[in-house]
Amino acid sequence: MTAVIVGASSGLGRALASELASRGGDLLIVASDPRDLEAIAADLSLRHGINVRGVAMDVGIEANPSARILTALEGMSPITGLLLPIGVSREDDDGTLDARGIGQLLAINLHAPLAIVHGLLAQLLQTRGVVVLFGSIASIRGRGRNIVYASAKRGLISLYESLRQRYRPDELRVQFYQLGFLATNLTYGMRLPMRALDPASVAKTVARRIGGRSAFRHVPRRWRSLSIVLRALPWTVYRHIRN
Ligand SMILES: NC(=O)c1ccc[n+]([C@@H]2O[C@H](COP(=O)([O-])OP(=O)(O)OC[C@H]3O[C@@H](n4cnc5c(N)ncnc54)[C@H](OP(=O)(O)O)[C@@H]3O)[C@@H](O)[C@H]2O)c1
């Protein structure tokens, strides 16, 4: 059994790599920095006696990110899980980004997950595997910040629905985590309205449920009711909220 983790070099992805390694499966880890990947792969394979391979690529510029993953998977045990905790946001994603900046955010946050899911789907269907996608509370309702990032994360919700609509639960399982704030690089130095979650505890939750059914979940759970309230607010009220 092999799990592929895209965005495995820091934050939640790194915590997931560590958590899944401790449970004994082989790993293929993907990120842009080769040194981080080498160090993580060496550490996890030594500590847990598993096979860990790394694929270093910048998915912001890679036209076909699944091709390198498929090549790296050759000779590994069958892939049973694809986890995509990849993501990048920018302070200037407030309507001032140029087309290049917009393209880069879409490539990393939306194109890469779409392309990698499509590329690995045939193998995941053979093992009745699981696709695990990670969204953000930033995409609950459009606002004046994280404009492109939130659009991409909304796109992932559509991908989640499409996969569930296209495949029966006994063919493919699809899990979506709508995440609140995490204490990771993405939020480093930011003033947050609430305490950021420890990525290790979120990784434990994801790993515990990975063998289970398809589902859309909010982490932390209170964001589910907050989302319902935010989405239910009349536009004339919502548009005045500075969030
Ligand atoms: N942190 C939060 O508060 C928060 C809130 C809501 C949702 N989320 C979502 O939760 C997930 C995990 O976030 P996180 O906070 O753990 O992020 P993080 O610590 O910044 O880690 C992001 C991962 O993505 C990889 N990555 C970024 N750009 C890449 C590129 N161009 N090519 C290849 N890999 C790339 C990074 O590797 P390299 O550094 O090597 O590029 C890293 O491994 C993401 O989907 C994020 O959008 C996070």
C-alpha cells in the first residue's frame, strides 16, 4: 500500500507523512524543494522501515505534474491513497495581482490537484482507493482578500462533488476537509481571529478516517455552523462585513 502526499514538505502535509509512516504504509512525497524531501524521506524510512520516495517539482510551472508521479510510482506497492494538502496564498491576492500571479496561484491550488487526480485515477480505481482534498474557510463566501486562492479552493469542492457523482463508493472514496486556521507557514506571522490548530492533530484525524467513507468535513467542526450562518446572511448585510 502506497499513499501519495502532494505538498508533503511542511505544515499539514509533513504531519500527514509522519502520521501515515507511523501506521506502516509506503509513501511517495511531493513538494518543490528537493532538500526538504530528501531529509524527510531518509528520516521516515529509517524510523519506520518503510519505502519513501520523493518527487521534487514546482507544480506552479509543471504542465503535467502527474507524469513524474506515475514514473516515480513504478516498482512501488499499489497506490491506495492520494492526499493533496498543497496550497499557497499571497498577501497581495486582493484584486491587484497580475495575470502571471493569478496563473501561479491557480496552477498550484487548482490545476495541480485536478491534473494529479486525473493522472492517478486509473490506479486508485484498481484499489478502491481514496482521494483526500483540502479546502479552506477562506472560500466559504467571496470577499475582498484571497480572491484567487478562494476561487481555486471553491473549484476543489466542485472536484469533490464530480468524483462522488461519477464513481460509486465501492469504486472510489473521496474525502474533503474544509480547514480553519492551522499553525503552519501559510499563517506564519499573521494576526488571526482565533487560535490556529496544530497540524499534527489534524493529521491524526485525517489518518484515522482515511479508511472510512466519503465525506465533506469541517475542521474544526464549529466552522460548519459558522459557514451556514455566513452563507445565509443577506448580501446587503454580508457585503459590509470586513473579514
Ligand atoms: N494554514 C492554514 O491556516 C490553512 C487554512 C485553510 C486551509 N489550508 C490548506 O491546508 C493545506 C495545507 O496547508 P499548510 O498550511 O500545511 O501549507 P504549508 O505549510 O505552506 O505547506 C504547503 C506545501 O505545499 C508545497 N507547495 C507549495 N507550492 C508548491 C509548488 N509550487 N510546487 C510543489 N509543492 C508546493 C510546499 O512545498 P515547498 O515548500 O517545497 O514548495 C509544502 O509542502 C493547503 O491545501 C492549504 O491551502 C491551510
